[in-house]
Amino acid sequence: MPILDINLVLLIVFVVWHYALRCGYISDDHAAIAQRFDIIPDEEKKDRGESFWVKRFNDGIVMFYQTRFFWALGLRKLPFFWHLFSLGVHLANTYLLYILISPIVGVDKSLFACVFWAINPMLNQNVVWISGRPYLFGTFFALVSLICWNNPLVFIPFYMLAVITNISIFFVPVLAFAMHPHSWQAKLYLLSMFTCAAPFLAWKFHKRFMGGLVIDRENFNFKWRKFFTFCRVFVYYIWCLFVPVRMGWYHQAGFRYNEKWEKFNYLTLIGVICVLLAVFHFKLAGWWYLLGILPNSNVYATNSFLQDRYTYFASIGIALIFAPLFIHYPAIFYCILTFYGTRAYMYSRQLKNDETLYRENWRNHPRSDYAINNLSYFLIQQKRLDEARVVIERGLNINQANKMLWYNLGITYAGQGHFANDEGKFRFIKAIECWKKCLQYEPRWAKPAEDMKKLIQILIDNKVLTLEKNNASPHGIAIQVPAFKDFKEAE
């Protein structure tokens, strides 16, 4: 078989992902390009009242200034350059990974590992999504710090930049210690992890989730049975990375808390076995994957699966585990190269705009009500309210308790309401019923309550409803009512 070299590896990676250069802005990209303040929906968080520098560090100072630099160059509305930059960082990470691991595992294994990792279709949210840049940047800084492990003046600043950019890099000093267990530098880095990175991680976690996020906040409470959840997520993404056929946003589960997932079953048993193998058999590679998954907050907030982009750094460990297999069985490598490259390229073609992205996500996860909600949100933005209503009803047939679907269903009715006849008035009433249903499942969510109060006031002013003591809204009536056109949809 032809011998790989790093130049050929980088060429393969570029060819596989080159279609990203033709993609537009999708999903979270709109918020990331427009302002990059916070991609968590406003309806799901409280106003944190942060000062300028507190907000910069909370949201990621590297991302903030890179975005402002692109704005200054006049590239704000030109997705090609943003995608070119992301692809360039991914190519740089591939090269840095080769530089790092080739002295440890050998040149041949490092090349196979780099190919397996860099063309894996599960990295699509990092390479193709503009909003996936924190994981690209965090991995870049982490790899630089690990390459320069013997110089604390390089390692510690780059490590702190990595942590500030993306918390999945938190355990990098542990990897440095695993690579160089007898060096004083590695011990110093472990100390810096506890004294510098850990306080920042705790601060960021509190600011972002405990202090800001409203929905699912109680699920952060510590429970020992969450270990079972982690084991299931651990083995799930091993399977997804090796057999990437069900990519998408939030996967099947979405952000849904389910206590049944914390019970012990055969999947949990497989996960426990894989965790033990990672710790005691695969050593550096296993620890890399384990410690890359561990800091991601979704596991603790919703006990559901992660977004694909969260696994960018962790998936390097899986590549290191499987690389020796390709040395002994090159035919497997050729099969994987063909399948992964084709799959990544073809999936990239579905990321040219929001509608193709959301429809492809629904196709990959037909039983995911969260995938359906994403599509309905896009259709509402496009004023295609009848289509959105049909899609939402499909989602509610899957999960009646999805609060977002009920809210968006109310939007479709409210958006087509009018006072010309009874049918138009009835649509307003249907909107109120949908938002009341939404509040039954999430009473802390302010947006549907506010919109319902506004609409009730409009209906009272137009004598469609009469305010009686027994029928008054439990949420009260707004004094000043904006025009109906000011109503906002929620994703």
C-alpha cells in the first residue's frame, strides 16, 4: 500500500471537507456571526447583568476578538471566508496532532490516527458550522501546549486560553502528566489545573448555567446514578464515531431529562466495561477520550446525549485506539477512508442553509421531536406557518410534553389570527390554549406567559374577550401592549 505522509493526509482532509467552503450560515451560525454574545436563547436564561470584561471571558475572549477582526475586514456577510478560516484551523489541528503523537506512538500510527480523526463525519459541526469554532480553537491551544510541554511559559498561557475558549480542554494537564509522568513540569501543570483552571471552570459553570439558565437547572444536582448516564453516553459516542451514520443536532434524545436513562441496563454494563478498558487497558488513548467527554455539561444538565461538536477533542482518543488496527489490516483503512470521506462530503452538502440542515437532521432522527422543532422554527421564521403547523403536529405525536413545540404551535395560530371573521378570532384563542399548555410543562418560562398576556389584552381591547374575575389570566394583564408584529418566535 502507498505510504502516507503528512502532506498527503492534509490533502485528503481538505478534499473531504472542501464543500464546506460552499456552505452558508446555518443554525447557531446566525447568532455567532451577528453578535457572538451568547447562543443560548434569550427565552431560556435570565439577564445576568455582566460587565464588559466579565461577559467577554464568559462567552470566550478569543472568539470575541476573532469575530470583531472579521467584522473589521468587512467579512460579516461573506460565509466563504468564515468557512475557509474554520477549515484552515482544522487542518492546523491535524498537523499539530501529528507533531504531538508521532514521537509517542510512531509515525505510521500517528498518520493513520490523524486521517481517522480528521475526516470523521462526526466532526461536521466543527469544520462546517461557524458556531463550532470554540472547539477548533480550544483544541488548537491544547495541542500547542502539549507539544511545548517542557516550557511552562508556553504551556500554561496556551492551556488557560484553551480553557477560557472551551471547557472540554480542562483535563489537558492530566494528559501531559500521562505522557511525561516523571517531569516536574507535568506536576506543575496539574497544580495549575486545580489552582487556576478549576476556579474559572466553576465560575463559568455558575454564570452560564446555575446563574443564567432557567430550564433544566435542577438537573445539575449531584446524583451518584449519573455515573450510569455517563457510561451510556461514553459508549454511545464510541459507536457514533466509529459508525457515523446518525449525525445531527442533539441526536435522538435532544435536551430531555429522563430518569429511566439513569437505571442500570445492558447498555450501562457495556459502558462500564468500556470505561474500565479506557482507564486500564488503552491508557493514554482511553484517558484522552474519557477526559474529553467528562467536562461537557449536557451530561449533567439533561442526562441526554451531547452535540456532535462537543466530541471534537475527545474523539482524538478513539483515533489513537483504532490506529494500530489499520497498520495490521490496511484493507479496513481503505474501507473507512472511502466511507468516512464520502459520508462527510455528502453530509456537508446538506449544510448550505437552515432548511436542508433541519430536514436532513429529521431524516437522520425521524423519532426526534427536537429535530422536528428545529425545522418548525425555521418555517416560522420564513412565515410558512401552515407548513410549520403540520410539522409541529408530527412532533407532538412523538412527544406531547415538548414545551417548545407547544409554544411554536401557538405562534403559528397567532401569526394567522385576525379580527375579520370568527375563524381569525378563533386562531387567537387557539394560540392562547397552546401557550397555556406550554406553561403547564414549563411554568418558569417567561416568554409564553408574556406573549399570552399581550394577546389577551389585544383581544380584550377588540372586545373578543371580556375580562371577568373568574376568567382573568393567572399571569395578569400587560398595561402597554406592542403591536402584534412585535411578537417573537422561540426556537
